[in-house]
Amino acid sequence: MKKGILLIAAIGAMVFTSCKDDASSKVKAENVETAAERDAQAVYYPEMSFEEQEHDFGTIAKGTTVEHKFKFTNTGKAPLVITNATATCGCTTPDVPKNESIAPGETREMTVKYDGSGQGQVTKTVTITANTEKGTEQIRIKAFVEVALTRQEPNSF
């Protein structure tokens, strides 16, 4: 039994060691260069750099519509494409340049409108889906919404 196991182990060792070819000799140098160029290009992403990440409208009256233009620049090394923009609620509306190719170095604007709903301190976030490395970018607006006080008549008894 021991001889059988030793014989199988010896044959297995010969099979694994005798089939060694020099694998690096089979690689073509031109294919290595092509793959290196392809991989080097794949690491470039566009980057969205905003002049400001958050805008404060200050104090506004309830129901007052306000808007702000956020300026951004593609500071990356590849064209930027924005595919979508969503807000945290329906009271905030982003208007972005969707599905346009924005070249590196180009500056664009996106408008964010807020309809003045709610009351007190409000903060709304806009999420931008783009082909950046993170995949999404965020900007915020905030305001203090004042509710107009109505004069109540005194109770008469």
C-alpha cells in the first residue's frame, strides 16, 4: 500500500515538473504595449468641481419661489456626461445639462429652483448622476421659510 502511494506521488511530481514551459516567451511585446495603453486610458475620469456646494437663500416667505445657478467645471481628464439629477422632494427642481458631453476645462451651470414650501429651517439636497469616479455628486440649498402670521379676531362671548 505504501509503495502504491509513493508511486502515484512520484508520477504526479514528474507530470507537474516536466510540463513547465517558459510562459513569458509566448507573450508578444506588441500585445503588452497595446494592453498598457488601454489600461492607462481607463483610469481617467471627469471631475465635477463646483464653485459652491451649498447655497443659503436666507429668510424667505412661505410660497416664494427662489432659484440659484450652481456653476461647475469639468476638472478631470475625460468628457463629463450628466445623465440625471434628482432632489430630495418635489418642492425642489434641478435643471441640468443632461446627456451633453462637457469637455475637460469647460464650465457650465445648473439651476435649482425651490418653491418655498415647508416652514422653519429647510435643507434640500440635489443628487447628480454622472460618469465621475464616484458616480454621483451632491449640492445643497437651504432657507428659513417664514410663515406669515394671520391676525385672529378676539373671541366674543
